[in-house]
Amino acid sequence: MSNSTHALRALWLQVVDLLAPQDCFLCGVRTEGMALCAACNAGLPRRPDSACPCCGLPGLNGGVCGACARETPAFDATLAVFEFAFPVDVMVHALKYQRRLALAEFFGQALLERGAGFVEGADLLVPMPLHPRRLAERGFNQAVEVARPVARACGLPLGLAVVNKLRDLPPQAGLDREARLRSPRGAFGGSTSLAGQRVIVVDDVMTTGATLDELARCLKRQGASWVGNLVVARTLTPG
């Protein structure tokens, strides 16, 4: 499929999802067009404000964690809204594999509510790219759909062709630390000049951080002066 075909397919799925009678994804109560009711939304496991500002893992009273102090990642900051735990993990899975695109809008709004200050001053949003084979299988990129409401609300461009995923990577959580660091190397490429730009990468889940680290390296090779990660959910531990 071409990129335009993928975009039209994702748009159609989103229209169908939004026009269908909307009940809360978690409890089933009628929500008047919202993916979650207020009670279920309030009960989601949110990341603490004291998380490490660099990688998003628990830090020392909001300071940089020991791992980032020992080895600074290529990215400069991370803001994650939720813990990747029940029921957020079920919601992410439903978005990616069941095409529940109303959840993409919900996640995008959650990023806006928590990350308004984080996005301020950015020049560009870059959704985590999918490998072409994975995009063809899925029909849409969930990171793009999550990033759309953020871009609309903030008036920021979406860098859909700024960087490409050159290799389809194995799941990072199944690898040891050395393999995790080695696996994403050379996974991304791009030739668009980003000279001096502050770039925010939008992704659904941050697991080890290795893939986001490699993407940040690619963006900085293209000239980005600062790269931050705005992610829906962060795993409880690095692996």
C-alpha cells in the first residue's frame, strides 16, 4: 500500500470508530463519545511527578536517576503519562491490534493534559515510525494517530517523513541489556535537515528506551538540538 492509502484507511477507521455508539472501553457505561468514562479515567495508573526527567523511570525526588547519571541517553527528556500496567496495557493492545482508534484520541488528549509544558517551545512532532512491512500489516501507525490531536492542539507540524525505520526490530523486552543496546543500532535513517530544531518524539510505550535512544541519535545527526520523548505509557522497570 502507498502512504496515501494507509492514511485514508486510518482516517476511515477513525471515522467509523467515532461515529459508532460510544461506550466506556473499560466498564461499558455510555460516555457520549468519549473512549473512557470519568471514573475509569481517574482510576488509570499514572506515572508519578517524581520520575526521572530524562528516562521516565523512578528517580530521586524528581532528579535524574542513577542509570542516566552514569550513561546519558541520546534523548534529552522523557514524559510518560501512564504506567504500562492493567488496564493501560489492554488499552494499548486494543488500539494497536483491534483498531480501537477512539483510544488514540483519548491517549492524545492525555498527552496534552499532562505534557502541555513539555511540548511548549517544540518545533516538530515526530511519531515513532513503523517499518513498512509492519505498517502494511497493521494498516496504520498507532503513534501517528496518538500524535495527531497533540499536533492539532499545539499547532505543530507532524514529521511523518522526517525519518524512516529501516529494520523491523524484535521485541526489546525479550532481550538482555547488551542485546537491547545493540539491537536498534542503524534502525533509522533520514536526510531531512533539522538544524537547531527542538523535536518531540511521540510513542505509545517506552520499554527499555533503546529504540527511542537510537531514534534520538538519528534525529540529532540530522541537526536536532534537543529531542524529548512524549509517551503514553512507561514500563515499571527498564526491561
